[in-house]
Amino acid sequence: MRKGGLKGRLLIGVAIAAFFLIKHYMSRETNPYTGKVQAIDMTAEEEIQMGLASINQMAQQHGGLYPNEQYQALVDKVGNKLVNNSIAKDTPYKYDFHLLADPSTINAFALPGGQICITYALFSKLKNEDQLAGVLGHEIGHVLGKHSAERIANSKMWQGLSTAGSVGADMGGVVSQIGNGTLLKNGRGDELESDELGVRFMMRSGYDPEEMIGVMQILKDAAGPNRQPEFSSTHPDPDNRIEKIREAIEKYRRN
């Protein structure tokens, strides 16, 4: 009975795993903006709606909007210039740029579908408009790269495989650890791709891409000497990002 029960569990586990793997594979598509093959299980309209449904809550978590119309106008001007001079203009996404009041969290982020935020803590450390373009261009890159949608799809697959492992052989925890490690690696790849796209957008809009290196230095200084090692972080080490940014600058200058 024990062997029969174990065999039955294994068969169920294999069936569950096969279902999620096939579903994940069938959702793969070529990103029309980057050429990257990704697993995406939502439409652009669904991405837009997800971002719009989340933006108010995310803004409130960072103190709401920063109460300075002149600063917000600058963020809008730079963000819209980057969109209008790049492939972002030809996408279905609806871009809105938000300066958040958070005075201590040095951060910028993009929600699916085009909602892009930068905290005042980061904005206040930027030295010029070009650096602001570097930050916003990077976040536009996340939107075009469909990074949030891809990570959602990947998370669903790993959750399914974890369930299969738990049912089949009490291996759910091991599968979950592997999945978390894979998603971290995917996250670091997303950052590097967005850096390269940001360089491309800056250059096409007339901004100095070298200033993105200055942004990396700001992030490096903010993290301090006790920053997380790269292998345990969703973001690459700033020094590695600087190296890749320099490579991207040379690449697009040649082209």
C-alpha cells in the first residue's frame, strides 16, 4: 500500500509539474520592443490596468506626491521627452511620471503598463537633467521589457512546480528555493537590460549617457559599505552596472 500510495503521489506530482511547464512554455512570445523571448501570460491592456490599480497605493507608501509643481513638471518634461524620442511612443502603454514625497528612500520604480515613480530622496541627489533622464529612461526600459509581467509568469510556474514537488515527493521547499534563486537572477538581468535601454533612450533624446554612471555612483554611495552582495540581491552590483553602461554607450555610439 505504501509503495502504491507513493507511486500515485509521484504520478500526480509529475502531472501537475507537466501542466505548469507546458502552460509556461505555451505563453512564451517574442517581445516586439526588445526581441527577447519571454513567458508572458497577460496582455498589454492587463498590464496597464494592473499599474493603474496599484499606483495610488504605491504612492501612499512613499508619502504621496511631492508638493512642488515645478519639480513635477520637470519630471514630466524629461519623461515625456524620452518617450516621444524612442520606441516607447509606439507602444500601447500609458506613461505617467510621479515624483513621490518620500524623503529617505532613494528609489525609482516602474509599475506594469507605464506608471513610473521616483522618490524625492533620489530626485534631490541628482545633479542635472541628464541624470534624471538616466533614472527615468531605465524605468521606461522596465516597462518595455515587460519585466513585471515576465516575473509574474515565472513566479506562477515556480509556485506550480513547488506544489508538484510537495505532492509528489515532499520536495516543495527545495523547488521553491531553486525558483527564488532563479527569479533573483532574472531580476539582475532585467536591471542590466533596462540600463542599456536607458542609455539608448537618453542618446536618442539628446541627453549625455555618461551621466547614468553618475546615477550609479549615487546608488553605490547610498548603499554604503554594507550593501548586499550581488548573489543575494535582485540588483547587480553598481560597479558591474557601470561597466555594462560603458559598453552600451560605446555600442550605440558606433551605431
